[in-house]
Amino acid sequence: WTGALLSRHGPQLYAPHDGEVETGTVALLYAGLTLINAMHALVFFELLDRIGAVSAAVMKGVQLVLVFAFSVLFFCRYQASQCFSWPKAIGVTTVVAGLLTYAAGARDSRRQAERQRRCIYCEAPSTECVCTSTESTCILGARGV
């Protein structure tokens, strides 16, 4: 699609310039962009394989917030579409709320997993493990769990 767009409108869509831009220069820049995009995709899928889909989605959410902030700070003066707008702010707020909700749920899940891990060590034929919100206790002589 980039090639079709450039063949119709040319490089003036992307950057103001005082003179002609050579086709070779544009082709070289797009070849570099294609290579960088391919490397980005490769690294993303490797990361996806290592940390999982949910964690990768959280990382993409953080990326979205940073891209929004940096585009407003550094590119607004050059292109109006990069400036703050309420629809963008609502979108970023939704992403941040999702990130915070995930972080709170992950923290609670880690706490619960730690309590359950401590209970596993108590389990024996003559031991019952009682877990509360703050600690786990082994009761000797009780029926097994």
C-alpha cells in the first residue's frame, strides 16, 4: 500500500522539502523501514513466545501510552494529527485503566498462589492445612485435605 500511495502522491506526503527528492533516496528509506519493521515483528513474536500473550498485550498497552505522549510532545508542531484530541485521550485512558486492572489482578493472583504454595507443603495423611488471607497453618492430627 505504501508503494501505491507513493506512486500516486509522491514523497511530499511525508516531509516538507525545498526541492526534488530523488527516487533512489525514497526507495532506500523505505527499504530500511521495511527491514526495521521485519525485525520488529520478529522480536515481537519471540517476546510473545517467551512471556505469553497477556503480558505481550500489556507491553503493547504501555507502548501505546508512550507513543501517544511522545507524539504530542515532539510531533504536534509539525503535523496536526499528532496533537492531543479527546478521542485519543479517551482511548489512552481506557488502555491505562485496563493496565491498572490487570496489574491489580496479577498482584492478587500472586498472593493467592503464594498462600496455596505454602498449603501444599502442609499436606500429608495426618495434616490439614488451613489458609486464611494472611497466613497458612498446618494442623497436625487432623484429617488429610
